Amino acid sequence: MILHIEQVKYLGDYKIWLAFNNGITGCCDLLPELWGEMFEPLKDKDLFSTIKVDSLLKTVKWNNGADFAPEFLFELTQQQAAAKLEQAKQQVEKLILGE
């Protein structure tokens, strides 16, 4: 299956919510990815908030022409979700152990 973005919502700061064509949804923070000639301008939150789904490319796109591959965004959402889950597990363990 070729991965596509079906929906995107700007959540604030540099965070977005994505819906993929495989039924998976997730959030990611793109701030660490905003470097280089094409992406550095997206640190301007007014420009970043122009994010939308490009109907031809089936991925996210900004008004300056920047875009990310759906596969990259999918992997990033999965990695960030796993990291948050691990942090939550550690906090619960500390509560249980009374640390």
C-alpha cells in the first residue's frame, strides 16, 4: 500500500495531527525537523500554520512549497508516540515504587 495523508490539523506551535490512508492517526512535533533552506522558514508560526494536504502529492504542504514525505511523517508520529508511552510508563513505575 502506498502511504498517503488524508487529513492534517494544525495543533499549535509546531505540532500537527495527521490521518493516513491506512487508518492510523497520530500527532507529531515537527520543530526538530525544521532546518535547512526549505524548512527553516517554517519556524515562523504564521507560515507553519498554513499547512494543508496537497491533493496531488497526497502529503502535507506549506505555502512556501515545503513538504514532507508521508512515510517520513508516519515514522515520526510512531516514534514520538512510542517515546511518550515510554515516558508515561516510567512515571507510573515511579508512582508505584514511591520514588
